[in-house]
Amino acid sequence: MALDPAALSPAALDFLTERHLATLTTLRPDGSPHVVPVGFTWDGERRLVRVITSGESRKARNAALGGRAVVCQVEGRHWIALEGVATVRTEPEAVADAVQRYAARYRTPRENPARVVVEIAVDRILGNV
């Protein structure tokens, strides 16, 4: 069912802060989907998903193309899919902010001088939470 990105329920917001992994789907240059497990963070104020990764990763290269992407988190019968246009951020401030958010939700990530942030500007949310 469709959910309003501007008015997620308390249950949906709680679900987005619990420690779960998700899948990230991006599109390869040939249009085929690339799906990988990821940790992510949700910024409800900006309606933004952040995924930290290496700049050379397939997901970062796909996101740099500017197409649509989806992060989908599932736990039992509860699920939420956050969809929108993906971009890649390389600015040190953006990367540091994303690392801090990731560490608060999961754990401090290992050092990675090639780290970038895949951001998804969410314009559609589907789910059952």
C-alpha cells in the first residue's frame, strides 16, 4: 500500500530506525536491476535515504547515472520500500554526516578513503508497517 512520505505513521518511523538490513536496487547502464544488501539511514525531514559505500562499487556507479533506486527493508510481514532518484555525494561533509548516521543505527563502519554516499530523494513509499 502507498504511504505518504510527509506523514509516516509512528510504526513506520520506528521500523525505519530499528536495526535491519535492506536491499538496494539500482539500474545498470543496460537498464537491468542490480540488487544488493545494504545498511541505510532515513532522514524523514529531508525525505532522504543514505547508503555509504565505496565509490568504485557497482551500486555507486549505477546511482551516479541519476536513475531511480529503491531501498526495501523487510522483517516478517512488515516491509517498507523507499523509492526515488539516486545521486552520489563525494563531499567530505556529506560523507561524514552519512557515516555518523550509519554508526548511530548500526555500528561505526571501517575506514574507507574511497567512501561516497548514495542518496535517494524519496518521492514514493510503499509498505505494510
